[in-house]
Amino acid sequence: MAGEASYHVSGMAFPQTRLRRLRATPVLRDLVRETRLDASDLVMPLFIEAGLSGREPIRSMPGVDRLSISEAVAEAGEIAALGIPAVLLFGIPSHKDEEGSGAWDDEGIVQLATRAIREAHPGLLVIADLCLCEYTSHGHCGLLRADGAVDNDASLELLARTAVSQARAGADVVAPSDMMDGRVGVLRAALDEEGFGDTPIMAYSAKFASAFFGPFREAADSTPAFGDRRAYQMDPANGDEALREVRLDVEEGADVVIVKPALPYLDVIRRVKDETRMPVAAYNVSGEYAMVKAAAAAGYLDERAIVLETLTSIRRAGADIVITYHAKDAAQWLQT
């Protein structure tokens, strides 16, 4: 056909008519689509603050609020109604200390919120983020030694207490995000010993020391009081190390592995999926969310189109689950 682009096989030219025919018809285009995005692929994070009445907007994350328990229950209802199957809970306690004891308090904010959400919305999966950084006065993810470094081994006992407390409160899944060495095995043993052998562990296995976490630290009030987390979070330059970390977590009993952040690490998501064949979750983090929101507010891009393309690309890279602050918006857009 005159003027039509062509490709060549064995020296013969063929027009791209067949490709165009498939693309030109919406129904056919949908039938041959390789990657699908659905509300059922998404998880919505929630920030729940002890002592809060109502909602408090998070300045750097427009559209995301800190919630009281009652507001979290209401939000969970809206999430479930949209077909989103799960929420991921982060707690902001009323009191912090050196050990982060609020994390394993049976009356702690995540435990109370878990019970309330489970009672109101029994069909919604509750995933409890498991870390100490929101609960420690110093903002680090574990217990500190006298020299100010995180004591990996001493932190494991506290993390195990937290996992058991969260499971006791009714969490369907615990999600350790601390990146301490050996924590998945310790958590699995503690959960099994306390009768929670059926509680899965969704491990943050490849969590990078990323600049994209900035808005989250405001949201969760978890900025380190000194230093940074590079000693226990991963160097963004290291893909092979990410695979080693993932393999270790799988060997220790992780049921799902998480790559965090998502967009700068699509290659890691693909490698993890290809090499482990495990269920893989990718966390589309606060900085990724905030950038899209800021650009959309300035009129630089179409938020709906960008978000759906972004989430589809994360799925295409190999993620079975996408944790994203855009979950509610995306679920609504997918219905239209």
C-alpha cells in the first residue's frame, strides 16, 4: 500500500496492515493487550494517627491524609467498594521512645485500627507495615547501640514482638520494612510459635535508600533524628545485591517480596520475577506520587493518563501487586 510503513522478512517487504487492524478496533485492541491493570491488583496505604480527630492533610502528598481510626474505617469502606482488595496500615503513635515500644503494644494505633477495620469490613485484607521507625524517638528502624549504629540482632526480638502483636490484633498479613538481616526467619519462627502459622509475610526484600521516600517521612513522622538509613537500606546502584537480598528472604520464609520504590527499579522488579517466580509487590512510593500530583496541578500532564500508564508499566515489569497512593483514583478511572 502506497505510503505505508513496512517491515522486511527474507528480503520481502510486508506492510504493517495487520498491526494497524488490531490497533484500530477497540475490542480487538483489548483482546490482544499483553498487560492488564485492574483494581484487584492494587493496595492502598493508610496513615493512622493516635489521638487525631478526623483528618489531617499531608502537605507534600495532596489528596492523602492522616486519619483517625474512625476515618480510617470510613476510608476502608470506600476502598473496598471500589474493588481494591487490601489496605496497608502505617501508624503514628502518641508517644515515642528509644525502643519503639508502641509498635508491639497490643493497644497500639495499628493494632486498634486493624481490629476496627476488620470488624467493619471483614472482606478487606489488612496488611500491617512492620517497622520501628514511626515509633522510635530517633527515627531509625531498629534498636541503637551506644555508638549510634543500629543493632541488627537486638532489633530482631522487638520486630518479632511486633509481628505477633499485629497478628493477634487480626492483621491478615505482616509486612516487615525494616531491612534488618535475618528478620524474615525470626518473624516466621515467632509467628509459628504463637499459633499464627497461616499469617503470610510480605517482606520488603529490595528496599533502596531512596530520595523518593521524602514525602512519606513527613506523612509517617519517621525522619531519622540523625544520620540516614544507608547502613541497612540498599544502594540504588546495586541490582545484583537486590537479587541476593530477595533470595535470602525467600529462603527464610517470605510469602511475597516487595521492591521499593517502583519506577526507578523496574529492571529489579523484572529480574526478581524472572529469577524467583515468587509473588512480587512493587511500592509506587510517596515521591513518585507527589511528582505526578505537582505536575498535574501545574497543568503539565494529564494525571489520569499518566497514572494508568505508570501502574500498567509496573505490572508489565512483573509486579503482581502494586501498592500505590493512587489506588482509589485508579480504581475509579478504570471503571469509566
